[in-house]
Amino acid sequence: MRIAGSLALAGFACAASPPNGAAAAVEVAKPFPVENPGPLIEEARPPPTNERARLETACFASPWHSRNEGLGPKPLSDQTRERLDLLVRDCKDAYPDQGPGRFATPFAIPPPECHYGIGRIYFEYAHYPESARWFLRVADEHADADVSVYGAQLYLESLNVLATHAEPPRPECKQLLGRDAQRFACRWCAKPDTRELCENLRRIAKELASDGDGCEK
């Protein structure tokens, strides 16, 4: 029952697509302000306490505006907001007294897939600050999950759009892009079957003059 429910809810998240298909981006003539990105968006990362948090706060600020109108955020329909509310509500950790694999509701899915699903919806609607927040949670909080690599890739892609198209510019996103590409390379390049990913991560880190080839000990 739990497995079937998980698959159904995961499909529900991935089914979210921009309204009216791919042509919806053309209809966005001016930036769309995000009135309420959701109660857990601000809780996705800790409050600013150091340089890293300062960069994240500046880069992930909502709403964002694009100098290229076609890349700007699209309105979230009521139905899409309901999907997000459903995912946030059912994205439950395991009961601490019942051991791993026992989730709060029959339809709950593991946090890595749930966080990825939330990020994916925001990504499809070009709400890149929000998608970056959630994908970073996937990459950092669930580094051992299979979906973490995909979350890291879409996190970097979200950062890239913000770093190159945001108006006014967000240089903090470029700094995070270089640092985290290097950090992810150090994490995953030692694992098998990651050659293509490693080449991309190291190329980004080198182009953005991040901390170089060294990894933290």
C-alpha cells in the first residue's frame, strides 16, 4: 500500500508541467511576483549566520526578474499550488519509534523524492530561487539517495539561470555555482559511473575560478 501510494504521489509531482504546454513561456511578457511561495520555502535552509548563508540569502531571494522575458517565472495556477501543498503535507520523515521505512501516512513518500518533486515543480515554472533551495536540500541532506545527483544537477542549472539572466544581477549565484560545482565534484567523482558528471562539474569550477582541484579534508 505504501509503495503504491508513493509511486502515485511521485507521478503526481512529476506530472506538473507549465500551463498550455511549452508555448506558455512565450506568453510571459513581464516578471510575475510570487505572492506566497509556500510556508516551508523559508525553512528549507537555515537563517544567515555566515558567508555561505549570506550568499544563499542573496541568490535565492524571491521574486526574481529576468532580463530575458521568455525565461521569467510563470504564474502558479491554483491546481499547481494544491500539488505543492499536497507534497509538503505528505513529505514526512519516518516515525522515530517505528524504525526506518515507516512513514506518517500511507501516501507519504521518502523525503529525498518528495523534496525533489517540490523542486521540480518550481523548476518547470521557472521559479528558480525556490527550485534552487529545494534541490540543494536534496543534494546536501540526502547525499546518499539516488536522486541526489539529479537534484545537484538541477540545482546548478537553477543557479546558472539566476547568475546569467537575473535583473538586477545576482553575482552571489555565480559564486555559489563555482563553489558548489567543486564541492559536488569532490563528493561524487570518486564514485563509479560518474565520469560525464565529473567532467561537467570540474569544467564549471575551473571556468568560475573556484577553489581549484583541492577538496576539503
